[in-house]
Amino acid sequence: MEEDLNQLKMCELRAKGLLEEIDRRSARPTVVCGKCGAKADLPEHLHNPRPLPSKKLDSYW
């Protein structure tokens, strides 16, 4: 079963209801899927990975 999980993409994990595995793969996201919008740590976990845009913090202080 664990080998099967490694081959599944994030949207497939969501369809199967494997939320704990999704949480493990998206602890520190660096990419976002252009297909489903899922965020992941590694591009291998997504069908259409794109770099995650950096957050712009507005600091007026």
C-alpha cells in the first residue's frame, strides 16, 4: 500500500480521502498545481507543477 501512495498525485490522494498523506506532502509547499490548485513540497507530487508565488507582505511599520 505504501508503494502505491508514492505514485499517487495530490488530486488522486484527495479523491481517495487520504488527508493525512496530503498534509505530509504539503508541510512546506514550494509548488502549486496548474490543474487542481493543490500545493506540495515536491513537483513530483503534482500533475502540472508551477512555482509557488512568493507572498508579498505589506509592512507599514
